[in-house]
Amino acid sequence: MIPMNSVNAILDALASQQHGETSLIVTIEPGLIHDAMHALRDYRKLFAPLISGVTDTAPIYAAYEKMRARVTAPTILLFVACQTIEEFREALGRMPIRHSSEWRSLDDDHLEFLP
């Protein structure tokens, strides 16, 4: 899947969905994480690293489906296309610090996405 290179591309994908669909899975570049957070305020978002040939997407999809089942809000899975896990961590590190009460846990201790 070719990564989307703009928030407008994500919004276009959302706009082209079938009426009533409440989820979307897209791949983005690491530099779009911050913009996606702001542009997709009304969506529950799950960001996950996608390293070609390395990432096992099965546990990510499982967590995404579990998240979708728990909430009625539209949900979006954003795979972040990276060359290394460090690139993903650096992209997240540029995000503003949030209060712990704003973070939500999936309560899935058995799922490990990052080494």
C-alpha cells in the first residue's frame, strides 16, 4: 500500500467511503502523524508502525477490531510507513506531550507492537 502524503488524501478517502461505514485503514508517512491527529479529531485513531517485510499486522488488526467493537465513534487505523522502528519513535517523539488522562488503554497486555 502506497503511503498517503497529505491529510487531504486521508480526508478524500474518508469522503469516498460508503455511507454508514465507520472505519478506515490507511498508510501514511511519518511526518503526517501530527497533522492527522488534528485533522481527524472526531475519529478514534490507532497509529501503528509499518516496516515492509518486518511488521506482523495480525495483532494490529486484532487490536483495531477490538477498539472498533468498543466504541461507536468512527475509527481509523493509520499505518505509519517507516524504514525502522526508530523512525516511528522519532515521529511520535515530535508530538506534543499529553496528559495521561487523555490516553486510553486497549487493555491488551498480550499485544506487543513495539520491540
